[in-house]
Amino acid sequence: MSERAACFQNYLLMAMIVLIVTFVTSGKGATPAINLDVSHTNDPTTPSGLLVVNCSVDANLTDMVTVASLTVFGSKPYGNQGEFDELALVDMWSQSPKLTSDLEDADVVISGKTGPENDSHSYLAMSWNSPTPGYRQYYKCVANGLDHQRQGVSIATTVKIEILNGGCCEKMDSIDSQLREVTEKVGNTCTAKTAAALTGQVKNLHSKIEALDSKIEGEIEALASKLETFQQNQNLHFKMMAIDKGSFDVSDISKGRVYLASKAQAAFNIGAANQACKSSGGHLVEFDDDEEYQFVYDFATRTGGANTFWTGANDIEREGHFVYFNSKKPVPTLTAWSSGQPDNADGSEDCIEIRLTFGLNDWICSQTGKFVCEVELY
Ligand SMILES: *[C@@H]1O[C@H](CO)[C@@H](O)[C@H](O)[C@H]1NC(C)=O
Ligand SMILES: *[C@@H]1O[C@H](CO)[C@@H](O)[C@H](O)[C@H]1NC(C)=O
Ligand SMILES: *[C@@H]1O[C@H](CO)[C@@H](O)[C@H](O)[C@H]1NC(C)=O
Ligand SMILES: [Ca+2]
Ligand SMILES: [Ca+2]
């Protein structure tokens, strides 16, 4: 037994009769009186790894007013919690922390102190680099001292250090990359599914819109044609309204036109007749072709009341060159001419009549007859 140990034993024997041994476990109570901090880098066994074991006592929180000694133990390499080696010690007499066993050739930095009485900052700290792979899993700290009655008190705490094999960082990296892989897979699946669903919905919408479009187009076309018909009808209505029915007999509608035959027979005045036609929304008749001539001839025949029905065709301006009075357009070649006509008989036949008993003929412009107008309804 060393001189120091013997001294401490005497001190204890003098101070107390019963040695009360109390184990205070770390984490019990709000603030533990004895703290064993074991801090380390993720893997202290790596060459750059650092392990720090620090035991401290806050005397204010315990009955132990005097901390006589602090001892740190480590479980045996690969050993159980119950098998400890004493590693370091500090006591109130020497005040110089010491390693008490060989730590696998580790370069240990040790610090610490105890007391004086009522000092709340007793501690014993050890730190060293890269513990050997068979590092100690458990560390224990024991504080021996005296309480207010100068009775011997002992408190202790034990901690286990948890280090992932192969290094925490590598494990974390591996888990991280696995997570990322899963996330990507889930993400891709979700995206692909969502995209397919969305594409389907968009296509669906497209075809619905197209269907609607063509429906609307059809409806618009139908409406447009209805409107056109309506406008035509309205136009027709107005034009029919504008015809002086007291002065004219009105034909059926043919190709959007009606023909008017003056009710009165009178000496023909081509200008006045055209003006009368204009008053009813038209002009002296102008045949575009034989078909139109035929329609008017039939109308005149039905109307009757005269043999002569005057037209807008004449060669007043230039003999033999027939034009229409209103439009000045040349009269097209017609096969409807009565045989031998136009003949400009006596050199004075410059207006064209429909003679019911003879056919299309040039005759003297001032002769008595009815005249025929043409009204374009639409
Ligand atoms: C150990 O703990 C004491 C008290 O908390 C502190 O003063 C000291 O700096 C610590 N030592 C190390 C190496 O952490
Ligand atoms: C411990 O108690 C002493 C005396 O009452 C006081 O001065 C000191 O601040 C206390 N320490 C702590 C950490 O509470
Ligand atoms: C330590 O504290 C106790 C109780 O508070 C007191 O009786 C004693 O005198 C103190 N000792 C010193 C050295 O201050
Ligand atoms: Ca003539
Ligand atoms: Ca003639």
C-alpha cells in the first residue's frame, strides 16, 4: 500500500465509522452530482479519431462537501461491463492526476483536480487519439469523499460509448445513398404515373374541346346561314314592300329577282319608264340570257292586257349596237329574236319590245305598250 493510499485510509478511519457507498447513475435526477462525459469523433478508432473521458463532481449538489479522490475505470477491451481496469486517478493530497495503467501505448493527455473543501469543480479528464480497435466500451468514474458530518461518501457513474462498426460516417453515407436511390425510384415512379395520368387527362380534354369546337363551329355556321336567310328574307320583304303594287303586276321570284309589268299602257318613254322602275326598287328589264327572256315572256303572257311589253334594250346611241338603258351593258347574243329581227325597219326602230304575238323585236321607241322592270331582291 502506497504512502498516499495509507494516508487516505487513515483520514477516512478518523472521520467516519460507517462508509456509505452510494451509486449515482448518470441521468437519474435533474442534474447529476457526478458527470461522466465521454465524447468522441464519429469513430475514435480511426487515426484522426479523438476520445475524451471527463469525470466531474458538482459538490454543491451532493452531500459530498469534500471530494477526496476521483478514479476513472475502463471496461477491459472486448470485456463486459463488470470487468474494469483502473485507468486514472486524482486525489486531494497530490492534486496531480495520474494514469494508473497502460492504455495500449496511447498518448494520453490527462488533467484534473479535487477540492479544496466546498469547491464544486473537481474533475478528472483524459483524452487520447485513435484508441486501438478493441477500445473499451464502458467507462466508470468513482468519487470518494466526506459529507457535512464528515462521514465517508462514495458516488459513481458508468457510461457506455456507442460507435458504429466501420465508421458512422460511412454508414450514414451508405444509408443516405440508399435513401436517395429509393427517393429517386419513388420520385420517378410517381412522376411517370402522374405524367401518364396527366397526359391522358390532357388528351381527353383536347378531344372534348375539339368536339365542342366542331359543335360550336357547326352551330355558328347554322346561325350564320340562318342569319343570312333572315337578312335575305328581310331584304326581300323590304324590297317587296317597296314595289308599287298599284302600278305594277309582280311576277314570281326567279333567281332572286321579280319582274314588274306596268298595269297601264302608254306611249313608251324609256327614261321615264326606267325612273318608274327605280321608284319600285328596280330598273328596266335586262336579259342576261335566253332563259331569263323566256321567264319574262311567260310572265308577260300571263299578265296580258297589252301586246307590247317594253324592255331596257335599245340602240338609240349607236345604230345596231344594242345596250341596256340602265346599266349601259351590251345586250348579249340572244336566240330569242323573232325571225329577221332586229331589222331597224324604216331606220327608226331603236327600242326592243316583247311582242306577245311575235316575239323579241326592235320597234319605234314611242309606241304604246306596257313596260317591264326587274327588281333584284337579294
Ligand atoms: C472536464 O470537465 C471540467 C469540469 O466541467 C472542465 O473544467 C474541463 O475543462 C474538462 N476537461 C476536458 C478535457 O474536457
Ligand atoms: C457552490 O456553492 C458555493 C458556496 O455556496 C458557491 O459560491 C458556488 O457558486 C456554487 N457553485 C455552483 C456551480 O453552483
Ligand atoms: C463548507 O461548507 C460547509 C456547509 O456549508 C461549512 O460548514 C464549512 O465551513 C465550509 N468549509 C469551508 C472550508 O469553507
Ligand atoms: Ca335600231
Ligand atoms: Ca323590228
